[in-house]
Amino acid sequence: MGLPEPTRPEPTNCECCKRNRNPARSFSLDHDHPTGKFRGWLCYSCNSAIGKLGDNLAGLMRAVEYLRRFECVAKARRPFAFRAQRYAPVGK
Ligand SMILES: [Zn+2]
């Protein structure tokens, strides 16, 4: 089975993290491996991270739960304004 046909053109921002595309690297064509259906366009980091976490919600939720254990510590170290600025989608 080859890569699926994308149902929309490659965007200028990653459909997961919303960051701009690196001009030197095109987005990955993300697809559901069991069905082969196109899901979206992802930057290398998002595509790699999702795959390394098992390419499923269970794996991603384990990572979320892990980070939640430290959320109160992270908030105490970094003021909200700094965090919002760092993680705001490009163009906002
Ligand atoms: Zn991304």
C-alpha cells in the first residue's frame, strides 16, 4: 500500500502544532496506517512525535497524563504570559 491521495493541498502551517513550515522541508503526509486514509499535513516533529507515542490516542493520553503530574510545577516556574507567547500559533 502506497501513500494515500491527500484530500487538501499542503498548507503553510502544520495541522497539529500550527507552526510555519520549514522552507527547507515539506510537510509529512500523515495517514492512518491500518486503513491507509489520509489524515493531514504534519511537520516532521509532530509526525515523528505521534508515531513514537504509538500513533494512537492511548499513547498520546499517557504522555498528557505524565505531563499533568508536573503541570503545577511548570506554572510556578513560568508565568502564563511567557508560556502563551511561546506556544501561540503563528500569526496570532
Ligand atoms: Zn507540527
